[in-house]
Amino acid sequence: MSEAVAIACPTDAGVTDFRECLRLLRDGNPEDGLTRVRRALELEPQNPFYLSYAGLLTAIAERKYSIAESLCKEAVKLKRNHPQPYLNLAEVYVCAGRNADAVETLRKGLRSAGRDVRIRHALAKMRMRRNPVLNFLHRDHPLNRLFGAWRHRILGPVKNK
């Protein structure tokens, strides 16, 4: 009788580290998540998802935005037809305070990856709004809604920088 022996291959270790990275990110522990995704990235340096999340976690945990941006851009080049690299790059831009770049990235993601619901939702959250016309009243006050509609008809939608 022979026993089946499970052999752990490097890609299994990378997948395990990546899954743990995602769990740590979800649980609000980006520093440890960054350690895990870097370990996975050592095993598969051209994996676009590992690159993308390494960039996102670098921005969140270390605030190294230029490094994070380059990692995420590399992931987008490798996987243009998938929405997640675009979402992560946009989140890096938001962390860096570059909302207009985030919106442009999400729009590119819609064109390249299809009309993904996650990208549309992220764009809706990023939507630029003008200040209320009467700033001493709440945004939902009937006068602000009326004057805001008139302003929108005259000036058109908000232009992103």
C-alpha cells in the first residue's frame, strides 16, 4: 500500500502567501499583508495580481507612492483586460491625493476591461461634485437642489482636471 505524498511547489507557497495577503488587507493589517505579497512576488515576479497588490499595499503601508504607481502600472501592462489592476492603481492615486488620475485610470479600465460593475461603482464613488450653491444650507436642501440643477444646465457637468 502506497501513501500519497503532497509535494509543495513554489507556486502553491505563492498562492498561499497571496491569499493571506488579501485576508490581512481585508482585516486592516496592510503592513503584514505587504510582507506576504512580497514573498509571493519573489516566487512569481511577473504575476500581475501580485504586482498590483504589492503596489497597493506599498502605498497604504509605506506611503511610497511612486514605487506603488510603477508596480501597479506594470500590472496593468501585463493584464490589460482585467479590472483589478486598474482598481488597485486608482486606489494608489487616491492614497496619493491624485483623484483626477484615479478617475482617468478607472475610465481606461472601463474601456480595456469591459464595463465591470466594480469599476463603475468606484467611478460613482469618485464622482466630482461642486460645492452647494448656498453653502450655509445642507446639500439636500430644496433650494440647493433647485439652484444646483440650474447651475448644471448652464455650466454643464464638472470637468475633471
